[in-house]
Amino acid sequence: MSAHHDLLIVGGGPAGLATALHAAHAGLDAVVVEPRPAPVDKACGEGLMPGAVRSLAALGLEVPGVPLSGIRYVQGARRVQAAFRHGPGTGARRTDLHGMLHRAVLAAGVPVLPLRVAEVRQDGTSVSVPGTGLRARWLVGADGLHSRVRRSLGLEVRTRGAPRYGLRRHYAVAPWSPYVEVHWGRDAEVYVTPIGPRLVGVAVLTTRRAPFTTQLENFPGLADRLPADRAATPVRGAGPLRQRARTRAHGRVLLVGDAAGYVDALTGEGVALALIGAEALVANLRRGTPSRYEADWRRATRRHRVLTAALLGARLQPALAPHIMPTAARLPGLFGAAVNALA
């Protein structure tokens, strides 16, 4: 195998694998570096929004899962829901999504090498990974929330505010709704996503450092539906969620997915944004306009970043947080517009 490629992709999650697929379709010689064996699991809500479903379809992929009709907010007896107006989402196990993307990348002829990258070096014409012999014209940092590529290049920006964390577990119970339910509590939200005929994914987003079962005790109505003996998987965690990068393009290194910066999982758009970013990145390399990637990324993600940051800002303000759910219930039209603007 030649050690010289058009594109060296560090990270084999959805962002990196989607970048590899777009590269292969564009006729670029790409290689993916990922030390973890496929399929890779991750603590995430596992609800693919309609935009993500469309992006996958554009790559010729359809992830197996459960159709999602929309988003429902729940707080005690109060609830409000909004249906997706432009096609359903999909509730799918993260491992199924990753496995499908991984197989597609291999079928496209892109190698996935079991290597770990801690440092990258670049000059005017190429980027290399010390100790591997790998060199490419461009390197893509797609190595996730706590990107080593981003850190090694000094691109991290310190974040402010209370850090948020995510916890996820599956329960072997039949879904009771075709909607993703978001249960609002004092200092946490719980997301319930239909995953299969008798399986739901339950994700907690919170500023409070406490075990999953302790978090769930603050949602008694939901906890009654999720008995401990029906827990089907161990708890997985992720965080702090808020991550910032000074830029998405640094010389011959481009960042995509969570490595490019992450606001919060509050609106469930992580995979959709990764897929959009991968498409924009490869399109600019194919056109020979890599300097435009930063602007294209900002344009493609602006709506998500603005709306998610606004909702998160309200969530973290003690005076505003209690009013989020009541306001959504009083203004269902506005809630529906916001859901579909993001979806």
C-alpha cells in the first residue's frame, strides 16, 4: 500500500467514514485510521433526524431502525409535540449505523487501518503521522469530541459555563410512542428513542455528576416504564459535551464532525451535522477550494449552532430553565417551526 494518499482521515466514526465515502465517490485516494474495531459504540441518543436520513440516502445507504415521527417534550402532565414535515427520522442503534458505514467504506475500496494517532505534522505540500509512514496531501481530523488532532495543533478554545454530560442505556421494553420523547427535569433531560420492536434507548443530558439510576429517579413517571430488570445494556457516558475549535481549517488539516466543535446534544443533530460537514469538506477539496471549507461549514451549521446555543443558554439559566417547556406548550406552532428548522 502506498503511504501517499490524497486524504488521510483520522477517526472512523460516522464523520470520518462519511468523509471517506464522499472522497471515494469523488475519485480521491483516501485512507481511514481508527484503532477501535468495528462496530464502534458511543453514548448518544441514537435518533437520526430527517436531515441525517436524507444525507445517508444520498450516499446510497439506509440504516435499519424504527421510523421516528417527530419530537415530543414532556414535563409532568404537560406535553407538546411536533411532527417532522419532510419525512421521518430513524431510531437506530449506534452500532448498526457504524457497521453500515464501515462496510460501505470497505466496499468502496477505502482501507481502514487499526492505528492510533496522537500527533500530526505538516509542511507546504503534505501532512504526515509520525511513526506510521502515512503521508497525504490533506488530513481530516474526525476523531471526535476530544479530538487529539485538534489538541495537537493548538486549535482548542476554552469553554465557559457548567459542563454537560451524557449517559445512555437501553431497555428491553416496547416503545410507547413513535416520537422521540424529551422529558424535562430540574437539572437534566431524558431522551427516549424507539430503537426496535422491543427496545428503547434512554439518554440523560445533565450538569449533575450522578449515576444513571440516580438521574432517572428524578423522573418517576418515566422510571416506572423502565424497570431495572429490563435494562439491556451497560451505561455509557460522554462529556463534557461543549467543545470549541478556533477554526475548521489549519493549513492542510481540516476538522469535521464533533472534532470541528460541538454545542450540545440538546437538539440531537450530531450525526446530521457530521454528514453535512463531510460532504462540504470533500466538495471543496474536489473543487480545489479548501480555503472555502470554513465558510461553508459555518453556513451549513449556522441554524443549528444559533438555535441550540439559544436553547442551551436558557437551559443553564435558573431563571429561564423552568419556562422552556411551558413556553413550548403555549406556543406549539413556534415549537413545531423550531423542530423542523433543526430537523
